[in-house]
Amino acid sequence: MSGDLTIHIIGAGPSGSSLAWFLRNSGYRVIVYEVMSKPGLKACASGVPWLVEEYVRIPRNAVVNEISGYAVYIDGECIVDSEGEYRGFIVDKSLWLKKLLDDSGAEVRFKTRADGLKPDIKNVVVHANGHFWSMAPRRRIKAVNMLVANVKIREPTVIQAWFRRELLGYQWVFPLSSDKAYVGAGGYHSFNELLDVARRFVVENKELSMGRVKWVRGSEIVLSGFDEKLLKLGFHEYAVGEAVGAVYPLTGEGIRPSIITSWAVSRELLGVEKALDALYRIGFVESMETHKRILGVLRRLKPADRMKLMKRISSSSLVEVGLGLKKSFSVRNLIRV
């Protein structure tokens, strides 16, 4: 690609901001368009595993809390307690993404729509605007996230995931400190149903019951799994992040997989290797497919059987599959419960 090329990135979320950063010092003119007043305003619990730092560093001032492990509960029973085994971070997403944009040297246009952009010989268009993109996959769930203060978290460095048979999805506790946490629920239910589930969860959970809800936010999440056909749409036109379904279907983790797709597209734009080849090479596509297959099995089961199946999976496999570390996983022997 010629040095006088302009790369237009639509959206300044994790995929758009990281793509601009990956293209720093490339010699291309990079313009990022964001309709909001700052990056990273989409509602989420802002948790990322340490694995994200294989691609981009998180500045220390953007780390709200360091995570040392994960706890998974099924119908109130703790089946995974991995404290000390897996690390991660709760981040100030807006601060982190702003740092990436600042360091990228890109021209950033906030409160600006990118209507009418078309790829041509001198312009590359990258769609990084997530589920707002008109071609983004339509299979989605809804999620509600709340900031709850005055809580008493016993293990403030451990992320909690709670699965209940009446919820096709899960609830979470992402601690910000011992007395503050993001608490939420996501799944195949309406926003009102999920909000009711999250509020009841706060009232019924001993660590949260004295808490005070500071704010509530909701969002759709693309949960189709990765759609490789959307990654490169044609000459000088790409899509990255949630716009291509780069959200792990089992866990709803979207920040890291979005960044990985941007890393892959940047390698193609820089002439290193084809973006899709890069994603296959690192096992990203395979781990996404594993998530999709397991989720397909879980959705077909009755609630009681779904809980029984999850208890059969070893605790190490449950976490490793969830993080995308286990690239393949036999789903066939999970069909019979």
C-alpha cells in the first residue's frame, strides 16, 4: 500500500482505538471517527485477562483493580475457585483507549459521524462501530451492568460468574475494590427481565445486600461468534471487533477479542500477512468455534440438564475454554447428560 493512503476507522472503542495504535509510525494518515464525546462509553464490566497485554499494554493509571482469579458458581455452588492461577484487570476503559489514541498519532474526530465514506484507491475504510454497524451480525443478547457501592466483597481480586438454571446467560460480580463492584446480568432475556434479575441478585447476595446502586446501564452484545466473511468486505474495506462478532459467545468477553481482530487487520494493512491467516495461525478462529459449539449444546438443553453438564466440565477446562486458551474441546461427549 502506498504511503499517501488514508485509513478511516469508524468507531473509537477497543477495536478502533487499538487499530489506530497498531498503525502508529506506519506512514499512513489515520483518521478515527467517534460519535460519542470520548472513547469506550459502551456499558460493560471493563474486565480483561492479562493475555490482552500480548497485544497492547495497559497503562498502570488505567488499572482500577488487579484480578488474581475467577470463581464460578452454578445454582449457588462454587465449582471453580482459581484464585492465584489466572490474572486480569478491571480497567478505566475510556482512559486506556484515550491513551492508545494519543500514542497512535491518529487524527481523532469526536462527536462526528462518518457518513458517506467509501473505499477507493487512496482510502481504506474500517468499520469498528460494533453492533451499530448495519452489517453487524444480528444474533445478540442483552446485558445490564450496575455500579454498586457499600458492598463487602470477601475476595476483592476475584471475578465471580454465577449461572442459574432459570437464566439462559449468567450474572457477574467484577470487584473494583472491597466496597465497590460492577454487578450485572446478561442473556437471552429482555432488558427489564435482566434488570430485575440483577437487582434481586444484589438483594439476595450476602456480599452485596447492603450495597447501593449508583447507576445502571444496558447494551446489546453481538453473540454470533466470529464471522470471517465480514473481516474483509472488498477492496480497501474491512470490519473489526464486535462488528465481525469478535465476542466470546460463552462469556461475553469482547475487549480482548476485538483487539485481536484489529491486530490481524493491521498486519494486512502493513503488508505482513493476510488478516484471516493471522487469526487462524494463532488459534483465534478455532477457539471462537469451540465457544459457539458449546453454547449451541447448552441452548438445546433443559435448564436442569444445562447445569448438570456444566458441573461435569473440569474446573481448569471451564476457565481455559472461557479464556480461549483451550483451542479445541470435545463437544460430542457433552451431548448426553
